[in-house]
Amino acid sequence: MLMKNKICLFAFLVFVLTVKLSFAQTTPTDSVVVIKVEKFNGVTYTGKLISDDGRELLLETNNIGRIFIPKNEIKTISEEKIRGKNVVNESVAYFAFNTRYAFTNNALPIKKGDHYASISWYGPEVHFAVSKGFSVGVMSTWLAVPVILALKYTLPTKNEKLHFSLGSLLGSSSYANNFKGFGGLQWMTGTYGNTINNFSISLGYGYLKGGDMIDVAIPGTYISPNYPLYVTEESPLRASPVFSFAGIVKVSKKASLFFDSMISISKQEKTFSAYEGGFDPQTGKESPFITKVTKENLWTSAFILMPGMRFQTKETQSFQISLAGISVLDKNESSSFPFPLINWYFKF
């Protein structure tokens, strides 16, 4: 009887051990090895390796699901840290133009060699990633007026979701007004998020000088009773702080919603001229013309609001449209008009 009980106990232990080993072989462990794949075109994917048949890899990512990557398109493969059952922090597919919204950009760094260009109805632009986090670009219209130099440098941080950048736009009127017009915008941007879901706040200072000539009346002077004396001067330099808030969120595998904006509030000194004198029909007397000039400080606000949608058609191309509107408000008058933008981004 005792021997029989020992045999039953031994059989039970063998059964338990067999089930445990079988369970260990068929059930995934609590952690998986996450790999990062970089393709020759600069696009990177991070996720769980499902299979490798020698010709292509099957990678499982959180945001875009499973994706097949041919091995002849892969530049490097690196192993990420050991993580939980799911890929918690997927380094989503990187595209150079993910650093852009409609008009402004975010603080996400650009990779060295990830040059890209944009074509829209108003003109072209091209940007060169000369080093990690630093890009140099040229923007213009189809008439080459103005021509703008664009610079951006990303400041590194220890938080992978928090980025800061410094930027500058330096423009010239080129052949218009004999290169006398110029302007610029210097700013700093803070961005929180990754390449597909992020939010940015920017603060900058802009200035503009048209270079055109304007007629300014000299107070109390005139060359004839009906013609006060004017002098010709260049238009004054206009400057103001500029604010911006923007963001983008992915709504499907190939589409994203974004919002862009630019807000400026400036104080300008405007001159108003009034002329008194001449023949007075009530008294029948002639009096000399007098030019009265008054100056007044006017606050002018300009708003550019740009909601839109981006479509990631290919790994190296992106198409987007924004329904932009511009409003200019001051004490005496206000005006608003649409300014839709259509952009095609592509890597070269």
C-alpha cells in the first residue's frame, strides 16, 4: 500500500513538472527583447521581433501594428532594453518632416543627412540636416521675393519626450526695392511628445522693414496754399513679439490632425495730418494754410490660425492641407481673409 502511494505521488510530480515545462515553452515570458531597425532611407521602427525568415523581418509595434521590413532595406539593427509584454514606448517611424507643422516647426531633433524639401502653391523650400539636431534651409516664393534663410538647433535634454530648440528666419526682399527690404524672426520652442503626437509652445521676436519710400508732411510748412511740403523717407522698422502654439495627433495609420498658429501684438506710432486755412466764405478773408500733425500710438494684433490634416503617403513623402485664416485688428479698422496652404513634403 505504501509502495502504491509512493508511485502515485511520483506520477503526480512528473505530471506537474511536465505541465510546468510545457507551459513555460508555450507561454511568453514577462519580458521581451525589443529591437530598433533603421532603414537606409532614415526611417526607424522599434518593436517586438515576431519572425525572421532570412529575407524580411516581421516587427510588431504599438502604433502601426505588424510591419514587414525587407532585409535589403535595413541599414542597422540594434537591441533595445528589456521591457514588459508590450512595447511600452515605441520609437515610432521617424520622418524628417515630422519636425514641421504648417508654417512653424517643433523642437524635435532632425537626424544628420535627413534633408527634405517642400513644395506649395506659393513657393518652394529646402532644408539640409548638416548635423544631428541642426538644420539650414532656404525658403522663398515662386517670384523669389522674399528669400529667407532658416536655421534651427535642437537643445538636448535627458527627457526623451521633452525637447527645446532655437530658431531663426533671416529674410531679404531680394531684387524687390533694390534689396533694401529685410526682416527676421528669432524664437525658442518647447515641445512635449514624440514624432506623431506632440504639442509645442513658441516665443519669439519679429521685425520687418519694407524698404519702400513714403511721403511725410512737414508740420507748418507748405509750398502753395493747396500743397503742403512733404519729404520722402523710407518706411520705418516694425517689430513685435510673436507667440505660437501648435500640435499634432495621429488619427489613423496614414492620417494626422494638426493645428498651427502665429500671434503678434505690436505698438505702432501713426501720424495724422490735417490742413487748415485758405479762403473762409463766412468771413470773406484769406488765411495761410497750416498743417497740423498729430501722432498716436496704435496697438495692432495679427492672428494666423491654421488647422489642417496630414497624410503620410510614403515613408519619404507626406501631403498636407491646412485651412488657414489671417486676421489683423487695430483701433481704426480690422480685416480677415483666408489663406489655405497645401504642402507636399519629400525627402531627398
